[in-house]
Amino acid sequence: MSCRSVSLALLTAALFWAPTATAVDASDALGKGRVVIVPLNLGVRATTEVEPGVEPVWRELLSHFAAQNRPATALERKSAAALWAEVMAEVSAKPNPDVYEAYALFARRIADQVDYSAIVFPSLVTRAARIQGQIAAWDGVRRPIAVPTRETVGSVPGSDWLVASTGVRGEIAAASLHVAVLSPDGELRFEGAGGLSLLQQLDENGDAAKGSSTQVAVEMRQDAFADPGELREGVEAAFRRPLPASRAH
């Protein structure tokens, strides 16, 4: 594995282990001036599971700021990636590289070129949604989840889920938008996460008519990012809901 790959892995692991953000509300952290929006997942590579959501979530993110009539500038990905590579080269040369240190340096470099009050680093991340009955809850949102309709009692193979005719208890993979808001001098002012969509669904296997046992399997959803309303709710939640200290450290 190359040094750059090692650095990327370390930086990815550092997400949600940030220094304490000083603001508890994103509106305070964003300030009154221009907001700079960094391309989605510039600093933390999107996993295969969330890659299909990069474009639709980016559109909703830009729409979020447009709806507020707030002056905002979205950085062009190619030029932002070039600057990020320079920042990474400098940060990776230090012991214990940290993604928030890279964010801070990037913020200061942009401040040398643009006058702004806050810079936003958004990332699509995979999270665990807690299922209780027929509702999945995570990162400030609640979503209904389809459960098998037949009288099924048992467990999901390879998991600690309990499945009954009344619903499910356990966890399922979901996507969230993580945002880090920094000042022009690189201070972390706000960190939040909002739930976007469920990445998995439950599927009932087996043919009761043939006498086979019924099991419940977990499958990836093919249309996880198809509902703009869900994405909009998740983007809004990310900016209004600060991460608890235990989740940000």
C-alpha cells in the first residue's frame, strides 16, 4: 500500500474524532458573509455503497444554500482537488495525520484567495440506523421500513437482529451527510450529521407453500438516493443538529 493510501486510511478513520466545535448552531458558525462549499467527499473518499448518492446529494446541498438566499461559492472539483493534494502532501508528512488538520490548512489556503465567513466540508458516510418495529432512526431522521408480512419469528442470519410479525429490532446500513464548518483561520465551528437514506432493505426468502423455512435477508437497495425529499431532509438535519461530543471525538 502506498504512503498516500495509508494517509487516506488514517484520515478516514479520524472523521468523527474532531476537536471540540465552538458553535452549537450552524447558523452561528456560517456567519453573515459568503460561505464556501467544498466538493462532496473531497477529503474523505466515498465508499462504494454511497457513491450513487454523490451527485443527487450535491444538488440538494447547493439547493439548500440557494433557498436561504445566502451568498455562497461552490468550489470547482478539479481545482479544489489539486489544492487538496498540496494540503495532503504537507499534512501527511507530519506524524499522526488528521483530517481536521487538513481541513484547517485548506481553509486558510482558500482564505488567501477568497473573502468568506465560513467554509463547509461535506462528506457522504455510512452509518448504522437503529430499527425498532417498522421505523429506522439515525442522525436526526426517522424512516419507515418495510418488514416481511408473513408470520415470521426468528433471527437474520449473520446478525443479532430479532424478527417478529410485529416488526424488527436491530441495525441496518444507512447513508448520512456529515458536515464540518470551519472559519477562515481554520477553526472548527460546527460539526453535524443528517440521515439521508437507508442503504439496505429486508427481503423475505423461502417458499412456505413448499414447506421450506422462511428467513429474512438483508439486501442493498438499488434506489437508495432516488427520493429528493429524503435527501433534502437529511441535508437540513446536518446543519441544524450538532453531533454530540461522544460522536465527534
